[in-house]
Amino acid sequence: MLHLLWTAIIGLVVGALAKLIIPGKEPGGIFITMLIGIAGAFLGTWIGRAVGHYQPDQSAGFLMSLVGALILLGIYHLIRRSQTA
């Protein structure tokens, strides 16, 4: 149970940092920010394992989670831009 709480807290921090780094209008409030951060952690873990940086039983660190969240926000901006154009 504590692992999930810790993941949510890290996700909130990572999502908030990703929103600060990428300017523009991002989705939703605190819950969407947390979801983007958590999804970024999963994406960072997947990318890290794909390139051989992490072993199968390891998860992404803070920086790789931030990279994953930035990728997700970048994809969101690309989709949103193509819908308004």
C-alpha cells in the first residue's frame, strides 16, 4: 500500500515538473497531473528496459520518469495542435 502512495507522490511531483518545463495549456488539474507523472514513470521504465538501462525487476528513477512525462505531454501537444489546425 505504501508503494502505491509513494508512486502517486512521485507522479505528482514529476507531472508538475513536466508541466513547468513544457509551456502551454495542459490538461486538467492535480489528478491529471498525477496521472501524467505516473504514466511517465511507466513509460520511462519501459524505455529504460528497452535500451538495457534497467533490469526486469527495476523501475525508472526520477529523471527517467520525468523524461517519460515530458514525452507524454509532447504527444498531447502534438495531438491538440493537429486538432485545432
